[in-house]
Amino acid sequence: MLHRTKVFISYSQKDTRFLEELQTVLRPLEREGRVEYWADRKIKPGKKWREEIETALNTAKIAVLLVSPNFHASDFVSTIELPVFFEAERQGELTILPIAISHCADDDPVISVFQTVNEPKQPMKTLDPAERDKVWLHLVKCIKTALDEPLRNQSSLVYEEFSSPQVKPDMVPPVGVFINREEHISEVGNFLKQDLKKLAVIQGLPGIGKTTLGARLARENEKEFAGVFWINCKSEEAFADVFFSKIDQFFRSTHETGFSTIWKDPVVSLEVKINVLIAILSRNRFLFVLDKFHEWLSDDLEISNEDIRQVVAGLLCSDHQSKIIVLSDKRVPLDPQVFRMPAGTKLERTVKGFEKQYAIDFLKEIGVVIEDDELATQIIADCDGSPQMLMICAFVVNDLYTGPQELLRSEDFKLRSSAVLKAAIDSLNPGIRGALEQLSILRIPLNREQLAEFGFVFQRDIKPLLDKFLLFENVSLHAFEVSGLVRVHLKNTLPENRLDELHSNAAKFYERVRR
């Protein structure tokens, strides 16, 4: 673990003048070597900004937050910085010092949680320069005191709900085109109906149809449960408090309020919170679906975050009525030393590509009819029956060639996954291809407003990618993202100088989004 010694200043670019005032009072202490502070303005040209920010986040002993509506409007602050700050503070590794820059709501996710340096009802924007100076000097005193104190083992600050404005509950995605998978539907459905069964793990390659299968299972079995809780396991949200916040919002939608006052109480241990959660799952029968579970896993296939690991272990190893479905691109081995599940309570199934007839039915559903049986067999085998690859192949067949035969006759075209992707991507005009390459580097779903901020025109740049199945809409977020298959293909095929250019563009965009 990196040694925590610095002061991290988090702010909105629209509040830059207050950052400059704070820097003015900190510079004498910095020159004396008494305070080392960091703000994004210290990133030098040519440096990898994301790595610099992550290092600064992980070495900060104090976080000074310049709180305002502009501050909370920043997606970067809300989804990257604040969760890291809250988790570090909860672990006793960080002191949070908020400054109220402008008037905020009574339930502001920072000011309602932590004691502010100034009076929230008299924010900095309402004060004259002399009064602001007094606040800055008081902040400096608080910083020096906090730097001299040993790190706390537990927060002593009043803690209220912080997550609601930052964390939105996920929705069960639409099923879309669904061909066969009846063996999985039947087997997992029967498994969920048995009292002693607890966990169904559905794993398989990206694009193979796990999310669609999970959504179908949720829809077909929802009447068996008091509610279906669907969560997209994002790596940047792998914190117990974020998970609890989403569960609490789900519980309240089902009129279960027993968790609301417990999960956000710092005095209550994680073990007690888990026990309360289990008690609720024991008196109500819920279905939990954890999609993209692989994002919570490390390279050695263990759950990366210790608190999340304890929560999941509690869910899987306790006696309750509720059921859990895990959807993952990676294997989910679940160390038996941590996850002491009784024998027979787990079902593990691997989703593979469509068999020939079902793949043909799927192609028909998306507008491709191949009369030549041998040709159909070749295409399905080389796409490994993957629904996503079959959709991209359908575009290649329908839009780029006179027919599948010509596709197969191409000397340099062996119809493997990379070749299908290459054909689809090479068909794009330079502007649309550039948009796809840039979106593949951004790695986060973008809504229409963010796409426009980046300079993309929806009808011109985005819709053609959706039509060719190279881009997908994340319905729960009302945002658009590049699939993992396309992302990996571009990463492996784009030249280094092009990747550098795309990363530079992404850094500039992240900076705008952050503010």
C-alpha cells in the first residue's frame, strides 16, 4: 500500500477561482515542506493523467472537497473520486474536509455526512474576501492538525447516506432476440424453485448471450419472488457501501425499509450489516442477479475488494430464502475456505455458442437466410455460434458482399472472429471508424449529451455503428458502449501512434467530464 502523506483537492473547474484562493494560502506551507498538496493542475503535459490521479488518490491522507452543485454534477468526481474517498475514510485511512462553496441541499451527499470547515448556510460565494480568508486559514489549521494525527481506525464523523445522488439502481435489461437456450432456462428455472438451492453461476465468452439468458430467467421466474434485484458489477463501484446503497433502493421499492437505517451507520460493523441483510432475505424471497461479475474479480479470479468478498460470502453461505444468479465472462471458482457453501447448493453452467439449427434460426431472425447448408455450417462454426459474432457476420454478408459464397472465396478472408470484425470495421467511412476507435478507448458508456460533447453526431456517427452491431445501447444507463470483442480487436490491431492519439483525446475528454 502506498504511504498516505498528501492533501488531495477535489473541485469543479467552474469553481477554479476558489481553488486558486486555496492554493495561495497553501503555497507558503508547501515551500516550507510542511504540506504537500495535489490538484489536477499539477499534471504536467505528456504525463499519463489517469495514473497521476490514481496515485494521488491512493497517497492522500486528507481530501479537501470544494463542494457545490458543479462539484456534484461531475461524473468523474461522483463515480471515481468520491467512492475512493468514502471507502478510504471508512477504513480510517483518510480525513475528509469539505468546504461549502455554494448553497447545497440539506441532504447533500458530502455536507450531510461530514463536518464542514465553514458554515454550510454561509458558503464561500456569499462571503466577502476578508471572511473567505478566515475560512481558508481555518482550513489550513485543520489540515495541519490532521497531518499530525495518526490515521483513524474508524470514522468518528457523523455519517448519513451519500450514495443516492451518485449511484443509480440498475434495471433488468430487455431480452431481445432469444433463440433456444431452453436447456438452461429449464435447468436453472427448476434449480431456483428448490428450497435448498442457492446459487446459479452462468459463465461463457463475451457476446455469447449470458445477459440475455439472465434477463429471460428473471422475467420467467419473477412471479416466484418478492422482487428481482439486478446489479451490473462495475469495477469502479466495487465497494460495500455502493452495493448496500443499491440494495437499499431496491428494498424500498418493495416496501422493505429494515435496511435503510443500518447500512449507512459507521458505528455498525460490516458483519452486523451483512447479518441484517441476511435476515431480510430470510423473511422475503428475492432473486439477485449479479451481471458482469467478472469485473469484481482479480486476475487470479478472486473478488478484489475485501468488503465485497465478505458481503458475497454472507449471501452465499447463510441460510435464507432468496436465490442468486451470477453472470460472468470468467470462471467463478469461489475459494471453499472463504465460501463455505453446503454441497448441492450451487449450479454451474457454461453458455456456449448456438448449435447449427438454432444459429440458423437466429440468423433468420436478424435477416439472413443461407440456403447452402455447407456454407451455413462453415459460417456458424467459424463464428463459434456466438450471437454477437453472428450479428456482425450478418452485416458483413448483407451489406458488404453479394453473398456468403463471395465472402468465403476471399483469399485473405478466413471468416474467423477477427476477420469478421475486420471486414465490418473496414467497411466504415473514416469519420465513423474514427468514432468507433475513440469510443473503444474511452471504456465507459456515454449518453447522448456526452457523445455530443465529444463532437459525435448521433445520426452520422453513432447510428451506423448500432446498425452494424459494433456499438450497443446500455438500456439501464441510457448510454452507448463498444462491446468487449470489438474493443479487444481494435486494441490489438491499431498502430501505437494511433492508440497514443486516442488516449490523448480520451484524457482531454475525461478532464472535461470530471469538471
